[in-house]
Amino acid sequence: MTGMRELTVIMTGLAFPEGPRWYDGYLYLSDMYGREVFRYRDGLGVESVGTVPERPSGLARAANGDLLVSSMLDRRIVRFRDGEPETFADLRELCPGPVNDMTGDGRGGVYVGNFGFDSESPDGVMAPTRLVHVSADGDAAQVGDPIMFPNGSVVTDGGATLLVAETFNCRILAFDIADDGTLGNRRDWAVFHEMQTEHDLAEALGSGSILPDGICIDRDGALWIADAGGQDAVRVKQGGEILDRVPAPEGRAVFAVALGGDAGDTLFLCIGPVMGSDDPDAARAGSLAACRVDVPGA
């Protein structure tokens, strides 16, 4: 396992950074509670891409290169054109809770997750939910088997496989991708805790195991995983062996990761207070940091 790396802090004062993606020489990210999307380029600094009033989360690109953003509370995917968001897909009939992380399918469409319950309601109870596939034309459908809080995802194997973090079942799942975007052959890619009771939120939170949040994949097929429960970013190969680790600063946790930079070997980390420790709106204690790693992104 590689030794300690020095983190370079790029941005501070963020409410809750999420969804980082490297596109065309820029690192894009959402500030979820700050309701704004930013992009960063070394030497040019940070600039605002636009605002998403109902909280931005996952990022992807449309077939023509437009930026797509999941708008959480109104359960839409919006497309940015000239700094203004417009609806790409309305998912209110398909997603029982706020939409969250998202990845491109390589064909101009996306896969997007959701919380599985109304997180704004005091009566909301977390439950398994299904991913939604949105085609390049904006047609949307539920796909795959139910997942307990689907989170970060990547498409790999030349577009043949979707990997998705099932945060509160402590594992990474794999699905085969059909030509029409539907998902099949669900299987475990890595299991960090053998759940005694599947879909038991209290067990997952108390397990002390990796709670996988955002993910990205490198050229060796290993995943960098943001561990929302354990504060670090970990590099994991299929089967669950930990190959490398980048710790967050004391009292902070990593919630999302991306590989990018000109050589593809910069690991960007979205960092914030440990879960439940601060009010993100008030604290503004989130940051974007980066370090060099040994294997570049896929």
C-alpha cells in the first residue's frame, strides 16, 4: 500500500461538494447545499457554471457535450445551456426520493440513483429503490433490481458493465448492460460487510465497514471509493481487497472522488464534515482537494 500523500486544497467554503467529473480539461463538481455547480482548471482557477435551486448532485454529459445535472429535490435532470438549466428528464413518477449520483452510459444517456424515500418528510423511511436509465433522447425507465441507497456509479468494460455503490448494504454491485440500457445479471463486485439483515440501515451504520459513496475507476480496473463512514478514500480491486488509501484531514470525510488532470493521475476528493456532525448549510466546511496517484483514470 502506498504511503501518505500530501493533499493540495483547491477550494474551501463549500457547503457539501459532490459529483466530481473530469471533462475536457476541467474538474466539474456540485455544491449540493450551496445549490451551485463549479468547474476548476489548474492555472485558471474556479468559476461558476450555474445554479440549481433544488440542489445539484450527480453530473454527466449529453450526447452533444452539454452538462447534465441531477436536480435533487424536484427529481429532474437538467441540461445546462448558456448558464441556464432546462429540463432534460422529469423523474418524479419514477423516483420516490431525491435523485442523487449519476453517470453517463457512453451513448449520451445516464444512469441515476435516488434516496428511495422522501428525505424532506419526517415520516420518510429509507427503502430499497431502483436506478433509472435516461436515454440520449430523454426517455426514462426504471432498470435493475432494487438497491438500498444507490450512490456512485461508473460504466466499464467498454460500456458492457455498470458498477454502483450500494451504500447501506456496504457493497459494490455489478450489472450487465443490455443494448437498450436495461440492467441484468446483478452480482457482487465487492462486499465490505456481510449484512446479517439485508437493507438494515442501523446495522450498516454500526458495522464499522466501508460505506461506499462516490466512486471512480482507473486503468487497472480498480475503484477509488469514497468511504462515507470511515473518512478515507480507498482503492479497491474486484473482490474487496484494499490496495491503497488516502485519508481525509482529521474530523473530515471523503464523500466523492474523481480521477483527472492532464495525465489522468490526479485524484480529486470532495471532503466535508463527518456525517451528522455539522449543518452543511451553516458550516460551509466542505472543500475540494487533490493528490497524485500511481494509476491514471480509465
